[in-house]
Amino acid sequence: MSRPEGADLYPLALRLAGRRVLVVGGGAVATRRMPALLATGARVELVSPELTPSLRALADVGRLHWLARRFTPADLDDCWLVQVAIDDPVAAAEVSAAAEERRVFCVRADDRTAATAWTPAVVRHGPVTVAVLGGGDPYRSVAVRDAIRDRLADGGIPVPPAGRTLRDGSAGPAGTGGRVALVGAGPGDPELITVRGRRLLAEADVVVADRLVPGLLLDELRPDVELVDAAKIPYGPARAQEEINRILVERARSGALVVRLKGGDPYVFGRGGEEVLACAEAGVPVLVVPGVTSAIAVPAAAGVPVTHRQVAHEFTVVSGHVPPGDPESLVDWAGLARLRGTLVVLMGLKNLAAITAALVAHGRPAGTPAAVVQEGTTGAERTVRASLDTIAERARTATIRAPAILVVGEVVTALSRQ
């Protein structure tokens, strides 16, 4: 009776922290394998006459020890693992033979049948690592790995965090409470949320969502997740923020994983700092997951780089929700008018005419290129371009609606001049 395919493999996770690992070869394969090896905390030595620029940079800062020569069998002394990352079968066989003699497991990029260890296709999902071996077929391994990765990302395969109730209602390890995660959802396209942000959404018990978060992300939540629409919390801005803070603390104290889902980045005009302070004062653990800020992503999606060589070496991001001249404004519009770089104004559509007039009045040339981008990175994205002194009227006649971003500077036309 024949053994099932793959039965001759014994899956094993290696704890390599502080242990010596040898990599033979300094090309593309070694470059791909190196980050995972270094992440384990292994003491990595690399032997090769030449290195790729990426590997050389790691050697220069001491992340790995480079032996600038060809392999010798003595290089394997005291090693726990060797990765052969060369395509010369004769040289690779020499490493294999030396490893076999010393009983060191050997991974070979050139010939898996001659190796004593295989590298699986891996996906990492927070604390969970999934490794797939496809019976020696790397394409099969990657296909299965990718399918698992997608299901982990969208919550199709639930991963209960340690110390909390499992999805089937049974109790996990005791002794840990809830926490809050402030997650930046990105500028509007649901695919622009970070990997960590999507993972936390899949694990969340409670989601407190802003108005500008991508709606499709909320559609992916499990049916049992409590969704709090922060846009519908009553009272004025200050009272609404107090109520959001109370909800975050209260739900976390009940043992829940609470995701505070915010458009863009939590710390770019998102009041994330206030929520972190509220959690800290209540003794609630809080994690901040940065997001792709609309200040950079929305102009980029509209074909406007906020910096460009020989055009702009700086950019400034300000809020326009308070008009120039208002005693409550903290923005130095006169100072901004004197800057040569790019100016990005968020939440300024209502005050667009006053903002552009103030910039011109304080010395920014009236003919400076400007653009207003509505709902950037989404299917409703629209862009209007004009000079600084006419952009407000242009946006009005085009019926641009919020959320919209104003970009001022030569970068607005930089790519159209190429």
C-alpha cells in the first residue's frame, strides 16, 4: 500500500531566535528569504562573493553577517539550518553534502528533491502563521495559501484572540479583558485599508464607525458584531465625542474587542488622540493602526503627486473647517501663502472661497495651479482644476460636494507637463 502524497513530510515550526542560520548565495532568492529569517531573531550569516543592494544594506547596518567569499564546509559548523540560494547545481550539491554530514537541515532553491527541508508557502495573520506544503508543487502551495489568506482577511475563517470567548460561545483562556483598536480605514476605497486593520475588523466584537469609512468594510462584518454609527450620535461635536469615548471604554470593559473605525488616518484630523487619552485614563488598553491618509492618497488618485522633483520638496496639510479670520482658527494663512511647496486643505469645501481669497491676499500668486478632488479613490471621484483665484467658482459651478480636498501648487500640473 502506497503512502499518501506528502506523508513523508513532518511539518515543524523552528524557533531560531539566537541560533545560527547560514544562507549561501546573495541574489534574488536570498533577498526574498532573508526578511522571514531575520524576523525569527536568528543569527544569520550569509556567504557569497556578491550581494544585492537590499542584502548589502542589511549587512551594513548589522542585521546579518556577510562573508564575502565562496562557501566552505566549515561554514556549517554550529549551524541549525542552511538555506541554499544559488542556481549552480554543483555548488549547491557541495553545500548539501556538507550539511548531510553535519546533520543540518538544508533548504535548496535549485532542487527540492535534493533538499532535506522545504520552505512552505506562508501567510501571517496577526499571531497566527499558516504554512502550506503542496506535496512538492509550489504553485499548489501558493494557491491554497492565497485562498486561506483571503478567508482570514474577510473573516471567513475566524481567529479568536487569546483569552476571549470563542466564536462558538465556548470560553477561551481566562484572565484577559477587552481592548480598543483605533483603525484608519483609508481615504474611501475599501481595498486601501491596511492588512492589520482588516484583520482587526474580522476579529472585532464592536465596531464604532465614522461617516466617511468605506461602507463595503461594514458589509463584511460578522452578523453578531455590534455596529455603532458614530455619525448618528446626538448633541454637538463636544458632546458627541464624549459619548464616543464612553462607548469605547464601556464596551472594552465588558471584555469586547472594540474597533474604532475612522476615515483616513486616526491622527490626521481624526480626534484619535482624544480617544487614546480617554482609554488611557480609564485603564483600557488601546492600539493605534495608522491608515492611508486622504491628504496624500486622494491627490495621488487624481494624478497629483504632493511632491515632485524640481517642482515641490515639501507639502503642508491643514484643516479648513474654520474659515480664515475666525478667532477659533489655528491656521496661519498668511504664513502658508508665503510657502513655495504644496498646500493640501482638508474639510475646506464650505470655506473654499474664503480660503483661496486669503491665500491670494497674503501673497500666493493668483495664477497658482489648484485642484479640488471630490470623494477621492471611490467610484464617485471627481476633479476640477483651475487657478487659485478661480478654483472656488469652478468647484461651485461643477457642484462639487463634500468630502473634498483642495490642492494648491505647481504639482497640480506637474504630470500633465511630462
